[in-house]
Amino acid sequence: MVSHPFPPVKAYELRNKNKVELNKQLEDLKQELAGLKVQKIAGGAASKLTKLREVRKSIARVNTVISQKQRDNLRIIYRRRQKDQPNLAYKSKKYKPLDLRPKKTRAIRRRLSEYEVNVKTKRAHEKAIHFPQRKYAVKA
């Protein structure tokens, strides 16, 4: 395998950096990518062209770490808010931030909850009380 002068970015190294450092690294990688694209059009060396893929992957890694950190911070803030204001309806999925809600599928997210499926109208409830399901003894 060919050793490169700039090894690809490692995710565990990125997790130790703060938001400002991550954004700075992202900008540097984007500028490097732009330069490599120009060299590709100009007919650069093959070694430079192989670096394009690495830089794109590194940009993706930085973006992934940024979004993961953002989501983790959001979880911490949301948990703290739940503790500070327990009387509010933060526990229901309606008020949970979109990033923290389970993705699942669109159909599952739109589906009625277990409670909503089993709830009855007042009239249906009274009818069930006054006219219960009949039980018949079957002669064997």
C-alpha cells in the first residue's frame, strides 16, 4: 500500500477537538479539495488524484463528528431541562427535539399510538358497559 504524506483524518482524534477546531479543519479540508479538483482539471499527477477520495472521506468524517457532538450536546441540554421543569410535558414525543426522536419509517411515525388505538368514545364505552359480550355455555 502506498504511504501518503497526509494520512486520512481519524475519527477518535476529531472527537477530542472542540467546535471551533473542527470547523477550522473542515474549512482546510474543503480548500484542499478545491485545489485538488483544479489540479485534476489541469491534468495533475496521478498521486494527487488518488488523494481526492481521501480528502472527501475526511470531510465526511469531520461532518459526522460535528453532527454527533451536536446531538450529544442536545441530549444533555434536553435531559437537564426535563429535570428543571418536570411539570411540563417534555416526556411526550411531541416536544422532543427532532434529532432525538427515533427515525424508524414514515409510516410508523404517523401511526396511532397504543393509547389512541384503544381509546373509546363515551357512547361506545357506555354501550359496552350496558350490553356486555354474551357468554354461552355449549352443550357437549
